[in-house]
Amino acid sequence: MSTFEGVFVSDPWLQSQFTQVELRKLRTKFVSARNQSGTVTISDLPPVLAKLKPFNEVANQDEVTRMLGDSYSNLAKELDFEAFLRVYLNLQTRASAKLGATSKTFRTTSSFVKSGATTLRHSISETEKASYVSHINNFLGEDKFLKDFLPLDAASNALFDLAKDGLINIAVPGTIDERAINTKKILNPWERNENHTLCLNSAKAIGCTVVNIGTQDLAEGRPHLLLGLISQIVKIQLLADVDLKKTPELAEMVEDSKEAEELMGLAPEKVLLKWMNYQLKKAGYKKEVTNFSSDLRDGEAYAHLLNVLAPEHTSTKTLETKDPTERAKLIIEQAEKLDCKRYVTSKDIVEGSTNLNLAFVAQIFHNRNGLKVDKAKSTNVLAEMMTDDESTSREERCFRMWINSLGIESHINNVWEDIRNGWVLLEVLDKLAPGSVAWRQANKPPIAMPFRKVENCNQVVSIGKELNFSLVNIAGNDIVAGNKKLIIALLWQMMRFSMLQLLKNLRTHGQGKEITDADILQWANKKVKDAGKSAQMDSFKDKKLSDGIFFLELLSAVEKRVVNWGLVTKGESEEDKKLNATYIISVARKLGCSIFLLPEDILEVNPKMMLILTASIMYWSLLQKNKVNEEVRPPPEEPSTAAVPEEAIDEAATDDGGGTADKEETETETETETETKTETEGDS
């Protein structure tokens, strides 16, 4: 679970050389470099630095050692974190000179380097920025909180300045309860951080990848990170209806339930490409469009697509012209008649801007998809496919978002389809229990032979049993066959294991005590009681939880100022209960809880989600106490790593360019952190 907190360096210049994600990764590496005495010296750095980008691309460990020897006469000198950062920057300069590369060339290969206040590697597209500004102006122009700030000027940095106050809402209906947003014109740092935390946790909950961005990055208005986050949000919004359930007309593209099942398993952008090629085939276009970049540069595909979708606006001149730029201009003129100009310019088409072309095609799809609603066919196909009840669909969504938030290499679009080969589940297990997967025995997709998928899934079940999961009557074949009931049981135990491990690491200080559901229940009831409140829960199935009062009192107990009781209802009617449930989720995310449930889970008292919600609040509370203990206790003999966020360790596994080969290093870092956690047993 991520709380997105910043890493602060006392020297402002040194702080300006790195983004927050870079600082978190480097701090994790600094911790892993500690020797047996608990200190870090220059001589301890070569094994660590040699695995980091860009050094792992241009130098080996011996060369790193020589460069450090040339720079520093005393290799036994002890370093604090800031000194480590200076050594890191100095080594980059020396590596550039020794390897005969220009500073610019060398720095461009780095995932970390900045020069002054400008990131050399991270450039932003002004046309993309202009498109997203236009999108925000159009969709949020009537927002009561933003009326004093909109419209934004695309030619200025108004977009990034606005983000510093955390006043950008996520344009997905129901994601954020706006009552939880701090909307004063002048926000203090705490309120600003709350808005940013709410934004990031909510973005995470709708499928955005936020591993590489923290609240401090938003507060500083870092353009490349903000633009990356905004592009994800816009993409999710534009593709929300590119789905067989929400757009039944897509059934025209399939012949039977098998093809419909394949369609539902595709990512939205793949569905969009399939739709585009379906329409182009009608127009007699012979080429297949496989991407939103190079295949669209000459404009021919766009011209044929618009001709078949809007024949009333057809012009032979569009295809007759030989100049791609001129053709692109004509395409936009034709698209304007369908109100589809907003996201793309002729230059974007000719240059093959992937993000903007994707947005343009999505807009064409929304405005005129050219599909006919065959009620009989769509009803039959959907009847065969839509066998999930609402609760099962919500659980699929929850597990999908959770898996995608873990930072594994794979990205899933449909749990039932994407995990059946076992590979994604192995990635998840390796994340939860580093080193548990025998990767040499695993089969990487694409997997043609069914028995190879069974081998992967058998290993998943075997690892689950080693982790004490209850897997009675679950075999690898069940996962391959897509048995939803058994898959939900397996994924739930993975999610629960992840949460309990976080709690265990915080509370036990290496004593090995397992955290149980009963411990979480007892902690929550005691916390509310100690705050002078009367609400209690008998179990995670307690129907009284549906009014939301207990969770609001629990949130208030761990942080008094976070709940505005003037916004809370008595929870007597279904409408009042839903208002409370929506508020609970946004307040918890605002606090720093990474949760994926929906208001309906609270209304129906889904015991699995009630446990995870309670455990998430407990984790946040213990984490705060842990930090306080770190601040007040005297310096230990071994420097503590309790302040290292979990996501920093997670990210460290992926920034060395080593893939599965570097899993032993990740294990070492995790063990280091666990051994130095501060005991917070007294909070329970």
C-alpha cells in the first residue's frame, strides 16, 4: 500500500536534481548498501551502483570501482543519504567523461538525471498538453470548484500550476466524492497533500499506473509526470464505453459467443483497432491498422474510415491528394463536421502521435461508430456471455485494479481471461513473496500448448499452499478452465495475504507473530471505543456496517480532522447509506489508504471488502505511529529503514533492468526493511 509521501533533502539544489520517484528508488538502494556495521561507505557502493541505470548499461562493477577510486581517496568514508546522492551525481559526470560520451548522450540514457531545474530525458509534447487542456476545459468547464480557474490557457503552465493545489478532479463519474475534496482558494500544505493523496489513490482505483509519481511531484507541478497521469485519466475516460456491455452494437462484429468472449478479453484500445479495421474492410481498404502511430501517418486509413462512417461529408480530394500534411488537414475538416477535432492536429497525424491518434479514433467511435443495433443478435450474445451477477463483476473489477496497482510487468484487462495461463498469477506471487516462483520452470506467454498453461497454474497452487492458502479442491486445471468461483477464492487469499504481511511487518519487529482477522476486528473496535464512540462491529459480516457510521467513527478515531461530520447522514435510508459509503471511500483514500472497493460493497456488507477496508485503515494508523516513534527515539546503532515506503522497495525490483534475475536483491532489501521496523504493538 502506498501513501505517496515525499523524500526531502535539506539542500534545495540537491533536491532539485531528482524527481520524487528517483529519490525513493535511490533511498532504497542506499539502504541496501549498508554493511554489517549498519553504515554505508564509498567502498560499499560498487555492487549497488553497477546494477542501477544508467551504469548497468555502460559500465561493470570493476569500472564503477575504478571511477570511485579516482574520485575519492578515502573509500572507507561513511556516507549519509545526501552524501550518497552527491557521489551518485559525481559518478555520472566521471562515467560520461571516461566513456567518451557527451554529457547529453550519457544523461539521455539515465532514468534519473536532471540538469538544473529541467529534466533532460523528460520532454513534454506541447500538442498533447494543448489537447488535454482542451479536454479539461470542455469536461470540467461547468465544475463549481474550478469555475475561477477555467478555462486554462494551453500556451502557459496554468495546467501544472493548478495541479499544485490539487484541484483537478478525476473525470470518471462516482470515483471521488467531491465532499472530501479540500476546495478553499488558499490551501495549507496538509490540505494540499490530502487532495494529492486522494487524487493518486483514486487514479489507482480506476486503473492508472501511479508507481512513478508521488504527492510531492504533484505539489512541485512536474510537467512530464503530471502529463503522464492526465493522459492516463483521459484515456480511461475516452475508452470507458469501448466495451461489449456498454456498447452492445459491438455485437455486430462477432459471429458467436466464442468471438464475443475473445472481444471481451481485449484491452479497450485493441477493441478500438478491431472496430476500425472492421469499418475499413467495409470501405475496401486492404491494409490492416495495427497501431495508432505509423499506420495512420499517411492519413489513408482515416480518409477511408470517415468516408464509410460519414458518406454525406465525403470528398474525393482527400484520397487524391498526395501530400500527407494536406490530406491530414482535409481529414480534420471532414472530422469537424462530426465534432471530432478536439484532440488532434494535422501535424499530430503526420508525426504519428500515439496518444492523440488514440483519442481521435475514440472520439470518432463515440460520435459515429457505424454499427447497427441488432437487438436479437446482441441479446443472444450478451445472454450467453453476461452470466456474472453484479457482485461477481465488482469482485473482478476490484481484483483487476489491485493486480494492476502492484507494478508487475503484465497489465490485465479481464481477470477471467488474462490469468488463465498462470503467468500473471506467478508475477503477483513473486511480488507478494519474493523468490517464491521457480521462473526456470515457468512458461512465458504467448503459450500455445494447454499443458504449459496447466504447468504454470500448478506452480501457482503449489506456492499458494506453501503460503498457507486454503486451496482445497483447487487445481491448476481449474484456473486454466476459468472457474470463476475458485479464481475469486484464490485472488482473495492473495489480496488478504498482501495486507496481513504489511501489518505484520509494521507490528512485530521480526517477532514472527501472524496477524489474524480477529486482531484487525479487535483493533478497530478498541480504536473506536478509545475515541469515546459507541459504535462497534460484531464481525465483518455485521449488517449494521451498511450505514457507514462505524467506519466514519474509525476514520475519525485515527485522524480527527479527516471526517466532516456535517456531511455525514444518519444512514437510515438507502440513499443516506450510499452517501455515507461514497464519503467513506474518498475519505479513506484522502487519508492514504489504497482501496479498490465500491460503495455497493459497504451497502451490502461484503465481508471480504470490509476486512480489507478495516485493515487498510489499521495499516495507515500503525504507519503514522511508527513514524512518530522514529522521530522521537534516539539514533539506533543500526540506522532504521522504517521510513522507507513499501512502494520504494517494490519499485527497486524493476529499475535495475534485471527482471527475474534480480529477484535475490529484492529479497535482501525486503528483509533489511523488515528487520529494522519499529514495534508498534502498543497501538493495538
